[in-house]
Amino acid sequence: PRRKFLRYPGTIKARFLPPIPPGLGKEEFMARLIGETEAACDQLLVEASRAPNPPALPTTAAKRLRELGAKLDGSAA
């Protein structure tokens, strides 16, 4: 919804990834940045979906879980 900040009960989790070494070419840097970030996001998404009280997931998140082969716990897929 526009101009609304929706809040859901729960805990926010963040992950600090290992630093990317300096001196990489632009394409290699971007490929590594995107690959590592997407992999970490996928792990957090799977963890969140398997939590005892999983958050409401947008359709894009549910679709990504199906692509990863993860099952949605506590909600319809």
C-alpha cells in the first residue's frame, strides 16, 4: 500500500558477507557481488519460510522458494 509502513511481528536477520578482494575487473566484481548476494538472500529466504511463524511472503518470494525446491512451511505454495 502506498504511504504505509507495514509491520509484522518477528525478528529481522542480516548477514555480513566476506569482503570481495580489491583489484578485480568490473565484470568479475559484479558477477561475484551478484552471485554471493543472491545466494545469501536465498538462504535467508529459506530460513524465514521454515521458521515456526513464517512471515507473509509475496508471490515473488514464494515463486523463488519453489525454484529452489524449498517447501513453504505453514502456508500454501
